[in-house]
Amino acid sequence: MRYELFYWPGIQGRGEFVRLALEAAGADYLDVARLPGRGKGVDAMLRLMDESDREPFAPPFLRAGKLVIAQTANILHYLGPRLGLAPKSEAGRLWAHQLQLTVTDFVSEIHDTHHPIASSLYYDQQLPEARDRTRYFLAERLPKYLGYFERAIEKNAGGRGHVIGRKLSYVDLSMFQLMAGLRYAFPKSMSRRKRYYGRLTALHDRVMADANVASYLASQRRIGFNEDGVFRHYPELEQ
Amino acid sequence: MRYELFYWPGIQGRGEFVRLALEAAGADYLDVARLPGRGKGVDAMLRLMDESDREPFAPPFLRAGKLVIAQTANILHYLGPRLGLAPKSEAGRLWAHQLQLTVTDFVSEIHDTHHPIASSLYYDQQLPEARDRTRYFLAERLPKYLGYFERAIEKNAGGRGHVIGRKLSYVDLSMFQLMAGLRYAFPKSMSRRKRYYGRLTALHDRVMADANVASYLASQRRIGFNEDGVFRHYPELEQ
């Protein structure tokens, strides 16, 4: 099966969680909105959204045969067992999905640190509010979420450092992306709190060393972090 | 199967989307944190969270036999086919779930209208920011989400006004709850925009007339809307 991923070109954003799964599994896929030519690019993506009977609310979405599936966690829930990146049992899949939905909530809160008032405003039009929201985020929310994921790894006894079971899953890949993104956005806070996240740090390093992931990260297919995505480095927010 | 729902007593909140599904299906369930006695109440809920190997990040969560499942949309994804409130095919379940995850995003944005800076602060400690966020929410986000759901009903040709297929699903129940909650929180805006949401209004009325739902809404089991939940009526935010 050749999968088609549709997401905004130029940012990692929410699409990156799907891209990491496809890459880690060595799946055959097209990153449609980043390709030139007929039936490709952003226009094709927007057209498919409008025309779909089962319309996505927003990118990312995946075309798999006749299916068009949106919502990052839903895409991973579908792909997980097919790519060998999730348990096959219903209980295992529900648990993986539950964790991924908590990643979704966390990502939304990370986004709102720089856009607490409106996504349609520029960052510098909501700077004082972004400072306030970030202060509470770093003091309360970031420790709560990362502490939760750290504990999930700890409770997965015999899991060799994985969040679920004993091998790589899409949740591990999402942990890598969270840690990488948070270090980019909030280097001082992440460095200061490093001792609390030993298991997440080890998992990040281990995912990064996976052959497929390493090859992906070194390629042009990996878009760099930048100030248009979810994880943005605005030093003034960390003061 | 007797299901056990765990959620904060005193508010509808996110738990209400699950409660509506259990009630509409006439399922056998306990609302554990609202019950007195041994092994019941909020303490029992918090203890179960801590002790679970597959720890919920937050309520609501559901116990079904040996399974403990958290994240509202994940619970509904599990319950849907079992309660006859979702398609049984994988494609149908993915579509229902995709819509429910968009409800989740919307609910989070509704919550943040009154808490744009921090959940740990009181509303009146972030009033100016709440006014700003609400202004953009009502002008941009509310029309975008409700327009999307209205279109989903429209695109479901032959669906007799349902969002999915031709009969009641948990997504219909969530549409009811959204419309009821938004009318409570933002009566002026919802009244002003009523003509754009004819299908959602008809669906709301139809769900409310369902025998099981009507009986539930008239019972003590339905907690009223109040200013501790997701949908809050603060008239000053609508000015």
C-alpha cells in the first residue's frame, strides 16, 4: 500500500507525528502537499478536503486506498498495527491511543503558549499574554505532562525503556518528537529539569539512533524546527 | 456488562459526552465518583488513577471489566459499537472517531475562552484575556467548527439529519451537548447565528426528544450547566 500524507509544507507541526511513524516503519508514502506537479501541492490538498464526503477539519490527513482519515491520533491509531508500531490487541491499541490523545492535548497547550488569544493574530500581537501563559505552562503543565509520560515508561515493567510493550511504537516516536521540540522551544527549562526526565531522555536518544529514524532525520525530508510550527523558540518567553 | 464511569461530581464537563452515550443506550452503569460508600466517591477515583498500570492522565475514565480506558473520545470509540451508537465497520468507526476528536478540539477551545492563561487561576484573574479570546472565538472559531459539523450532516446524504449513517450515534449525542452548552454559554451569539445552523438545531431537538435521553435529562442524574464546567455563562464575555 502506498500511503499519501497531506500536510502543510514548511512546518513539522502535527503532521510530523505521522511522518515519523511512516519513516520509522520504512513505509511507502508520498508527502503530497510538498510535491510539485499535477494533483500535488497545497491546492490539491485543499481541494481534496473540500470534495471529500468525510471531510477533514484540518490537515494532517492520510489517504489509504479509498479511506481519507484525519486527526493525527486517529491516523496513528489506524497506521499503528499496519506498520508494526502498535500492539495488535484491542486493549493494547486503546492504551497506545489513550497516550497519543494525551500527546494531542499537550501539543495544543504547547501551541497556545505562543498563541493564547487567537491563532489568527501574529505572535507579537499577543506577546504579554504569551508571556503569562508560558510562565504557567512551564511551572505547571510541562511538569505534569512529562511527569506523566515518565511514569508511564516506569510502570511499563520489563519494557526496556519503551512506553508500551517491549518494542518501538508510535508513542515512542511521539515522545522523541515532544522531547526534541521542547528542547528547541524551551532549552533553559528543559536543561534545568533534565534530572526528572531520565527515562524520556534515554528514549529520545534511543529513537534518534534507530536506523530508519536516523536516516530520515539526516535527510531533506525532515523539515527543521522553525518559528511557524508548534514548537517555537522565542527566548523572551522563557525569561 | 456493568460499566463504571469515573468523573468529577458537580459538573457535566467532558464526562457528559460519555454519560449521554450510556444513558441513550440504556446501559447498566455506575457513576462512581458521585456515589457514597466504600470504594466510591472522588477518593476512590483518584486512588484508581494512581494505582492503574495504564494510568489515566485525567478523568473521565471508564472501567469495563479489566479495562480502564481514558480520554473521552477513546471511551466513546470503545463504547460506540458495543452500545449500538456507532458503525461497526472500521471505516465507519474511524469517521465517527474523527468527528469526535474534532469535538474534543472544540471543547478545549470553548474551555479556554474563560481560562486563556491558566487553568489554575480563577476566571476573574484572567478576565481581560478571556474577553479577548472570546471575541476571536465567537467571530472565527465557533463559526468554523459549527459550519463544519453542519456541512457533515449535509454531506451525509440520505442520513435523515444524522451526522453518520441513518440512526442515532454518539456523535449525534455530542452535537446535542455542544448546541445545548453553547446556547447556555453564549445565548446572544447562538441566537444571532441560528439561521446558519438549521441542521444542528434540528438534530439537537431530535436527540432531546429521544425517549431515553428525555428521561435522563429530566432526572437527577443530569447535572445542570454551571460556572464550574466547560460551558459557562459569563454575560460580560459576550458583549
